Amino acid sequence: MEPHRIEYDVDGLVDANLAPDPVDQFTLWFDEALAAELPEANMMTLATVDSLGMPDARVVLLKEHGQDGFVFYTNYASIKAEQLAAHPYATLVFHWQPLHRQVRISGTVEKVDPEQSDAYFASRPRGSQLAARASRQSVPIADRRILLERYDEEAQRWAGADVPRPDDWGGYRLIPRRFEFWQGQVNRMHDRIRYTPSEAGWSIDRLSP
């Protein structure tokens, strides 16, 4: 057997059991990942492209999802934000390895309303709020000491007061146009189910592994 090779001997995706709506199917799998107590089940890879079409990717956290889209938060002056401003399209990838599952969601991206960003920022731990104000995300710094000094300055500035959301920090919503659900199967005969929009709602196709 090849080193690190895993056989995916688990129940497969049965067509008759698929939810007609991909958001419902995602919610089912997401809830099962949470129930399995997987570390940071809301962790996802966000894939974008830069101005030259070069792919880029990083891990972010899903904070909300529903029929209106999938929401994450970041710095609006970051590299990912620059890429989304130039090309407002992205793909999200969830990988729940212990369950041998992967979900890919592609679509358009837009900023959430400022009020929604305010509400989420207010719910964050105070240390995270201060860090969002201290860090000029993606900008080079000479050493870590500078970042820590900025953090201390923000902590002193807002001592005894609520920390306001920075103007350059907030949420994005990915509005899905395609879903793919992948379930590992024995002998690499994996299940792949794709959802795409149709006049009746969503079309469901089974893809070859």
C-alpha cells in the first residue's frame, strides 16, 4: 500500500437521499461535521485570482450561511480584498477529512451591509477587535514588535470603551452558482454530485470521479 493512502470505506451519496436544494444539503453535512466535533468545521479555503489571472488561496472561517449566501469577514485592504475588487468571483472549499467529504462552492462575491459587519464585529472577543484595528493586513512590517506596539496603542486608546469596527474591515458574501459534493468511496470510486441553477431551481448531476 502507498504511504499515507486511506481507503474511504463509508456510506456513499444515494441520489434518492439528496436534498433538492444544495444549501440544505450543505447544512446537513455541515451539521454532521459539527456533531462529529471536528476542529473548526467552519474552516474553508477561499480561492481567488489576481489581476493577471494567477490563482491564489487561503483558509478563512465561514461565519454565516443560508439561501442568501456564505459569509466570511476580513480586512477590505487585504490582498484577497484587492483580488475580489478586480474579479468578484471565488470558490470555497470545505474538507472534512475524518468524514471523507469535500464541498466546493463557486459564485459571485459582494460586500455585506455595514450594519451586518458592525453586528458581527461587536460579537468578537475584544482581543480580536483590537487586532483588527492594529493590523494593516498584508502590508510588510519590519518585525513583530511593531505589530505588538500597535496592538498596545489600540488597547490604550479604547480602554474602558467599546472597540469600533475599522472602516476597512467587514464581511463578504459569496452567492453560489455551483456546488459540488464529494464523498470518498472504496477503490477511489468516489461520489461526486454537482448542483447548477436551472429554471426549476437546481439541476443535479452525478459526475465521474
